[in-house]
Amino acid sequence: MVNMENNFHMTEGDGEHSYAKNCRRQEMIMLEGRPIVENAIKELYKALGPKTMTIADLGCSSGPNTLLFISNLLDTMSDQCKASECVELQIFLNDLPGYAPISYYISGVPKSYYSRLFPRQSVHLFHSSGCLHWRSQVPDELYARGFLNEDNIYITNTTTPLVVKYYKEQFDKDFSLFLRLRHQELVSRGKIVLIFCGKKDENVYNGDLNKLFGLLSRSLQSLVSKGLVEKQKLESFNLPLYGPSIAEVKTIVMQIQLFRIVHVKLFESNWDPWDDTEGDDIHNNALSGSNVSKMVRAVMEPLIASHFGETILDALFTEYACLVSMHLEKEKTKFAMIAMSLEKI
Ligand SMILES: C[S@@+](CC[C@H](N)C(=O)[O-])C[C@H]1O[C@@H](n2cnc3c(N)ncnc32)[C@H](O)[C@@H]1O
């Protein structure tokens, strides 16, 4: 079974398959959120005028994007300093304990953000980019009576509505817990800027994550048919993931009544991390398939290796690159990203 705290982290080091070398899409996504962070900082300055501003990046990973967040922050702060009195900055970097973001952390908080991380009323701004679609765990119910999701690893066309319901409940539980915890840790009128994968509309079967991981399910199924993976091994594997719609996210924020929504929007970002074109044409679907496969491998490799063993990785991601490239030939697919800014009431 998948254990987030022990088995989930991005591929380490700086080799060919590392997250550090394959995080361009996440970089683009973080840059899209930059103006929202800048606004949040300006508003915090104006409203609270803190002498020390405490900022935490949740799910910082380790690699160039960790540094990018900090350098963007320093740019924003120095602009702000020119405009008003200088403040001191305290930055915390958080990720799961499997990580040790040693070389550049300012203060590291290696703990799940689904638990308390900071003292009461001590943080001005939380930022998290590319993380909150990950759940704290696979819903327990998926394993309670056999393997309910059969040979799917996320919600795909053959997933039953009951399994969808369990995934959605896990999202509701995790997201409201996350917000309650951060509410305790934020100073009054403190802010949260979140950017994460979602879905464009309410169709739970038709989000782009369903497609991305439906293709990974099919790649694993193909290894089963070749005798490289046991069927039961596949059936006992599900991803701790859920891409919500804006309406689902808003519902939770409204229900808990602890935050005001300052800003929320949906933007799209091509699957292929090296494709910056707008529009719906794919210029080289074989290359795009390979690029997407590398990006997904950098995120998923440790999780997949801990369940299936390292020996399947090359065969799995070669098959996956092929299936993604065939999919992209028919339909250029983009991540539906949710960006939101919240203020503590
Ligand atoms: C795709 S990476 C994004 C990293 C970085 N923010 C970026 O934009 O490149 C997602 C990160 O979220 C972290 N993560 C997932 N669940 C977490 C949790 N419960 N607590 C802390 N970090 C978590 C993962 O370990 C991973 O480093």
C-alpha cells in the first residue's frame, strides 16, 4: 500500500530522471502564481506593517524551484522595501520527512502539512505550488472489501461512482484539515496562496489528471499482460490524488468559514513541459510524449519503485511515453490549474 510519509518524494539528485532536471512545467506554474504572491505581500504590508515577515513554502521539494521561490520572494521584498520601511524576512521550507533540502534551506520543516507545523499565529504568508492535489493517503475504503478500483490507479472511465465518492471525501477531509491547521498558524489577516492541479468542470471522469493517470494505468496493465507485473500488485496500487473543481474548492472554504477568498482563477498549462505554445496543435507528438513521460517519472518514480520495484521503471515509462504520444496526436491536453489567494478572517 502507498504510504505518503515514507514512500512519496520526487526523484532525488541531479541525474537524467531527477526532479531537479525535470521540473520545468512546475516552474512555469509557479511563475503564473507570482503576481498573486506579490499582491498578497503588498496587502500584508499595508494591513499589518510587520517588522518581521514570516513566510512558509509548503511542499517546496528540492531543486531549482525551491530556489526560484526564494529568489522571487527576495525580489518582491526588495521592491517593497524601496516603497516603505524594510522588514526582516523569515522563510521556512516544508516538505515530507523523506526530504532533506539541505543545501539551500533557511529553516526546514520536514513534516506533512496535514499536521501542525508552526506555533499559533506566527506565520504571515503560506505559499504552496504544485502540491495540494496530493492527498494525505489513498482512501482506506478502497481496500476495505477487496480492491475496489480494480486495475485502475486513479479515477478512470471504469472506476465506479462509489470509488469516486471515496476519493472526493478524502479531498474534502484533507483540504478542510489543511485550511483549519493553517488558520491556527496564521496571524490575524494572514494569507495563503495556493496553486494546484484541478479540473475544468464538474465531470469527475473527464479531468486532465484522469487522462494523465489513465494512461499510466494502461501502461501498468500492459506490463501485467507481458508478465512483468502481477495483476494483484496492480490492483493493490492507487494514487493518493484528487484534482478538484473550483466549485468543490469554494464549497470547502465556505463550509469552514475561516477564510475570505481574495482571488481564485483557473489557468491551463500544457502537459508537455517544453511546449510553450498556445492553441491546440502538437508539433511533435513523439517528442511531447517523451517529455511528459520524463516529467511524470520525476514525480512518480520513488512511489512506483517502492510498490512495484525498480526493475519495471524503464519498461513502464517507455510504454507510457508511447501511449501519451498517441493520446496527444488526437488531443492536445493541458493541466487545469487552480490558483487561489485566501485571507484569514
Ligand atoms: C510536484 S512537487 C512541487 C514542488 C515545488 N513546489 C515546485 O513547484 O517545483 C510536490 C511536492 O509536494 C510535496 N508534498 C506532497 N504531499 C505533502 C505533504 N503532505 N506535506 C508536505 N509536502 C508534501 C512532495 O513531496 C513534493 O515535493
